[in-house]
Amino acid sequence: MVSRSLSFVAAFFFCALTLSGCAGKAPRPEPVAPEVPEAVRVEPLAEPGVFPVPEDEALRLSRGLAPHRQGLRSWKDMRFAVEQSLAHVRSKPASRLALDFPDLQVTYGDLARSLERLRRDLPFLDAAPELLAEDFRWLRIGPDFGFTGYYEPEIAASRVRTAKYRHPLYKRPPDLRRKRPYHSRHAIDCKGALRGRGLELAWVEDPVDIFMLQIQGSGRLRFEDGSVRPVLYDGQNGHKYVSLGRVMVDRGLLQREEVSMFSIREWLAAHPGETRELLDTNPSYVFFRLGTPGQRNANGSMGRRLTPWVSVATDQGVLPNGALTLMNLTLPDGQGEHSLPFNALTLPQDTGGAIKRNRVDLFCGSGETATHTASYLDTRGAVFLLLPREKPKQKI
């Protein structure tokens, strides 16, 4: 668990990304970035729909952005993430609808223009974040979204079955069909439905680690020789996801306000005789593949690498991969209380079986801060879609 005295912002400084920057079209001095307010909050929105954002509100939100709060030294470091989204939307027909609301239709061509304009603006945003209000029209998507987080857990593993490492992590079975329900969790883990088929990727010590890895969708395996391999999502058995935390609350095992991955793990560790039956209440089962050695972060549903604190998973019918978004919420502090403002420039680049309708899953990366944030993040906040103005107010 993250140290109680560890400042979240300080942790970001220590894990700041070192992605390559980009050059502007013309030389421009680099003045000191403007002072950023401690919190930029917006009023909750309960009504469904798409709402134009007044220019003064967009200006206030854009000025409240700070790259270090997203693990970036500079907004220029966001270029890699933008390029991943651009490659995705450019692979689609420009005239195809990416977003189709009753009062808003957005094509993949529109998404590409948003990302191209952001890429052009990145070298200047540190000093002039108001460019986001000047170059884009802002739309708020209502009602407010529910926010959770996911991360990449690291699990001790063995390449062969041993007395210690005896629980298999399975790769995708060749007879898995996308639209047909496959073996349930109980059938696989308790009845051995996949046993003896050579589908074991690795062996781990604790079945709860496998369960948590399946919820996250990706992670890292640290083998006994010290080598580390990414392990990536490669399919699901077609059964509906059931939240273990919700089951435990319904049974009176945990209180709603105390549910987190930490509290669930602690309860299961203290009640080993009840662990298997509780895990089986979620029939959904995820299969994996090994990633490239040395790969830095997991791939999202676009098949491209995710960026911590920038990439988010969304329902593709609400916010498609390739969109440009700003999200306003609070993150959990060292005690798990939602008190840390997170006014963030984000990119939908992933999805998940449990990510439906107005819900966003923030990719937090790996390590202690990521684990802590993803384990406790459970709040509501505002989501804004940024689309390019036909004629930007300021030309760079």
C-alpha cells in the first residue's frame, strides 16, 4: 500500500514520463507557465444530453490544467498518446460516424481533426493552456459519469507447475467463439474444463491474484529468474461480469463505503474457506497472452500502447476510441478519501466488459501510486468532448 505520508502530486513528479516532445511550426518563446489553481470544480449534471459549454467556463477549465498532475513534465510529452489515437482514427473512413447522439453526430474525420489540432497546440500549452478554449468547441456529455480506475498488477509466477505455484493462468482457447458463452469460471477453476490442453501460460501462487488480474485486463509476471513479461488481455468467455464487491456488500460481508480491492483482498485472506465460492459468483473469465519482453505499458482495445493518467476506457457507443476529452473529478488521497482534484486532458483508448454507458475507467499504470489510486477510485465527475472550431480564434 502507498505510504500514508506520500503526496500524490509528489509521486507524479517521481514517475514523470519521458516521452519525446514535438516542435512547433514556428519558433516561439517559452515563458513561465501560468499559475494553476488548486481545484477546478464544476457543478454536477444529472440531465442526459450534450450541452455546449460557455466560453468562460471552457477558459476556466483549460487554465486549470497542469501536466504534472498527469505524470507529464510538459504537455509536449502527450504527443505519443495523441499519435496512438490518430493512427486509430485514420484507419477508419473519415465519413463514418464515430458518435451518433440525437443532437450530435461526429465522424472519424472530425476526431482526426481534433487530434491533429491538439498535436499542433501541444508545444504551446504549457505557457498558454487557454489555446484549448480558443481552438476547440467544448461539449459536456450528461449526465455525470461514474469513475473507476485500473492498473497493471505485478504477480510472482513460474513457467512450470510447482508445489508453490499451482494455479494456472490460461491463454485463449482455440475453440473460444466471440458470440457463444464458453466455460464459466466455476467450470474452468473447479471442474478443470481446460486442464490437460496445454493452455497454461504460467502458474501463480494465489487464485485471487488471477481474479484481480482478470479484472484489470493486463499486468506483469515476474518469474523466479527475475525476468518480467507483460501479460495482456486476449479474450473473455462471454459470461456477464458480476462485481465481487457488490456481492460482498449484498451479503453483509463488507460495508459499501469500505469496498476496495484492498478490503476485498483482506477479507478473502482472512476467510480462505469462503474464497472459492465468492470468486465463482463472477462467472466471467478472461484469457491472456504474453507481451513483448520490456514492453512498457499494456495495449488498449485499439491494439496500441496506453499512457498512464491519460488513457481511459469507455463505452464505445458513448465516447469512442480516438475522441479528445477533458475529465473533471477528484482522486483518492493517502487515506482513500476523494480529495485530490484531477482536471485532466484524456484520450479514450480502451474499453472493457464492465464499462457501460456513462462510466469511465482511468488507466493508472503500474506501481504503488497506480495500485492505490485504482483500488480506491470510485466517484462521479464531468466529461467534456473537445471538437475543433471551424475557424480557430488564434492561429499558430
